[in-house]
Amino acid sequence: MPVTWEEINQEVRIADFTIRNVPERLKTERDRWSGFFDHRQRLPGRPMKKGKQAA
């Protein structure tokens, strides 16, 4: 479940975002996945070669 920066603060705990509270969040909040794939990002570092595992 994507969260907004506004939802993340010094008091946030992982237990605040569980499968149990998803239905309630979806009732009261906008579509959390809207625009998710509009922002392409890359992780820094070298790409792994096919068949190799990261060290």
C-alpha cells in the first residue's frame, strides 16, 4: 500500500499500515496506486549480469 509523505512522521510505526486496515483506508482515501507508474526511477549501481546473484 503506497503511503504519502504526509503520513510518514517521527511517530509512524510499521504496525500503522497492515492488511487489516487497508479496507478502511481504501474507503476514506483516494486511489493509492493512482500515478504510481507515472514516475520512472532507477536504483544506483551496476546492473546484474544474467545468471549472477548480487554479492
